[in-house]
Amino acid sequence: MSDNTFGESKETTPAAAPAAAAAPTMGNWERDTLEKLVFATVREQRATRRWGIFFKMTFLGLAFFGLWAFFDFDFTGSDGEALGRHTALIEIEGSIESDGSGSADVVIPSLNKAFADAGSVAVVLRINSPGGSPVQAGNIVDEILRLKQAYPNKPVYVVVDEICASGGYYIAAAADKIFVNKASIVGSVGVLMDGFGFTGTMEKLGVERRLLTAGENKGFLDPFSPQSDKHKAHAQAMLNEIHQQFISVVRTGRGKRLKETPETFSGLFWSGAKAVEMGLADGFGTVETTARDVVKAEDIVDYTAHEGLPERVLKKFGASVGAGMVNTLGPSARPALR
């Protein structure tokens, strides 16, 4: 019996040897796999940190650029000594509205910088505008007249590009001289208030207008209500008043140079060549020729306030609540020089 026991022991010993030999191999495979997983995790963490640093640096760069654009930092210097003797240029492009590049809030700071610079010997306004708000144009004119008194030795010239009509010409009339191209569009000294009436269409469609007001004139010029003679007369009186303000600015600015006719203030516009004949302009020229031949300072420095990053972002992703409320009134609620 003891022999059988020892015999069984001898038979099982050789079979156990391969399993014992395979155990270390299996342990090495697990260790290698674990190391690979650890190294992969480390590499992934490093890549994540690198991307995190990249995005943080990008964000800081954009934040710095945004601050630079918002505060309009001038790293080149804009004092008279640095710029030397030069002609100051300010561009008024597009409609003259409260929320555009031709608004008083944009143009007036540029005017102040241009006049205050000791190196500027004259200010040239290059205008390419069909007109717009009489309020914005009037504010710009008032500031030009104030600055001309404060800096009597710095003349103001206007150079007309494609068009200088209505509100654009309202501003131009405040200049000492106006230069045009022979094919420019100039004039349109008038005021309008436009809109639509839908009462007939509503009757055909069977739509009833239900307008409740506190104050008998609160529904003034409502496009969905019939136009009363009283409201029409009131609107016309207001337009006539603003028109006379426009005429006064032109007469004062142009003086004896203006060859006034019954058509001058009728709202018509003319070519640049005809405008010179009528005294609405003084001659032909560009910004360059005005700087070289009239101002005698060929170096031109642009003082135009251009839109920065914050303004572009705000305009892209948000709208002004005030502007939205005004727009709901429709175009008929606002007089316009255009």
C-alpha cells in the first residue's frame, strides 16, 4: 500500500512541472500588459495637459486682444510730435444712424482726437452717405462748429466719394470747403417720413384692428388705422420744421457761394459738376489732392474710429432692446434725411 502511494506521487510530479514552469511566463505577460496600460495612461494625461495649456494660452491671447480693442490702446503713439505735420482724415461711410459707423457717438470722438492733435493742420471728412437721422447729423454739425471755434487755425474740408445726400450733405455744409468728383451725387436737401397703410387690405381680408390708447393721438400714424387729416397735418408741420433747420445749416455754411434757386431745397440731387455750378460744392478733388494742394500736408493720418472686437461680438450675438422697441414703431415714426 505504501508502494502504491509512492507510485502515485512519482507519477504526478512530472505533470506538475510544466504548469510550474508556465506560471512565471503568465506573470510576465500580465506585468507587460499592465506597464503598457500605465504608459498609455501617462501619455494621455500629458497630451491632455498640453491641450489644456494650449487652450488656456489661446483664451488669454483672445482676452488680451479683446481688451486692447475695447480700450483702443495706441502702441504707436498719436501725439503731434510722433506723427509730425499731417492732414487728419475721418471717414463717414453709409447711413447716418444711431447704431452705425456714421453715428455721432462714433464720429464726434474722432473729430475731437483729430482737432486736438498738435500735428494735424486740417481735418478732412470723406463722406459717402445717402443720409439718415437728422438728430445724428445735427449733433455732428454742432460739434464741428464748436471745434472750429476752439481751433480757428484748423480748417475743415469735405471730400465727397460716391454720394453725399441729405443727412450726408447736412454734415458737409458745416465744412469750410466741399470737394467732389464730377459724377458724385450731391444735394437732396429735404426730409421724409415714410411708411405703409394696410387698412384696405385688412377690410378685404376681414381683419379688424383693435387698438386701445390712452390719449387721443397715441395711435399717431399707426399703419393699421386710417390716417386722419389732423395727424397728417401735424406730421407735415414737423417735417417742415426739420426742413427749415436743414436749410438754415446749408445757407449758413455755404453763405454767398450758394446760388439759390427754387429747386435748391426741393429735395432734388445733382451731379458733382452741377453741384459746383450751383454753389453746393467748391470744386473737384480727392483726399490726396486736398491734402497735397489745399492743406499742403501730404501725410494723411486716419482718425476714423473703426469697430473693435467687442462691438462686432455684441452685434453678432445680441440686439439692443432699445433698437428693437424703436423698430416696432416702423419707419413712418421717424423723420429721415435721405
